[in-house]
Amino acid sequence: MRKRIATTMKLIAVSYAWIEIFLGTEKGQRCSRAINESDQTLTPEVVLAEISRKYFGEGSKELEIQRRMRTISQSSELIGIDEAIALESGKAYLEILDRSKVNSGRSNESKKPSLFDAIILATARINKAKVLTGDLYFKGLPETIWIE
């Protein structure tokens, strides 16, 4: 009889996943299940800033935005940027920038990945975690759990 090796699943929940959860979509339900089934869910702190920017831009009330950010911080472990993540972010940015040019067939300024995207990828790599996303910059990367 073969001995089973226990594996742990660390998950990085990004803005895409949280927004789908807040919308209550089918993708959001899949994201919730993935978060609940993971051994540890991490959320880069920059995700809170992205959430704030998105919902203020849509005219949401501040109390509602605070409630959503509190949901994120109570449902996952917030991860800041340290030297290792900052260093890896520089490398990750160049990688996803190159991938975006190949995938789009052009170098359109509006299609460039953001530094947020690179920080998320770097956070996943440093923490040996998977990124839960539907963001095209992450599609096909070994660190990605793709939500379609």
C-alpha cells in the first residue's frame, strides 16, 4: 500500500476573485469554494487598494467599501511587500510584460500589466502559492488557478 503524502495548498486571492465573490457570480462561487478548500489564503495588501479604487470609481459608499475590505482581511491573511517580494516583482513585471506583448500581438499601452500584477505574481512565487484569478496576464502561468 502506498503512503499518501500530504500537500498543503496556499492560495493568493486577487482583486478579480474578490470582486467576483462580491458580485455573487458563478465564478465568485467557484472562488469562494477554492478559498474555503485551501489550507491558507493570502491576499497581498495592494489588493485592498485595488478594491478601494474600483468601488470608489463606481460611486460606492465608503462604508460599503470598508465592509468589503474587512471581509477580505477576515477571510485571508494580508501580505505586505518586503524586500524579497519587491525584488521578485521587478522580474515578474518584465516576464508578464513580455507575455502580454506576445499574447496581444502588439504593445498597446492600455494593455500593459500593472505593477500590482507583478506584486501578486511575486507574492505567489515567494510564498509558493497559487494565484486564483481570471486575469489574462496570469493565464498559462504555472502559479495560476484559472477561473473561467
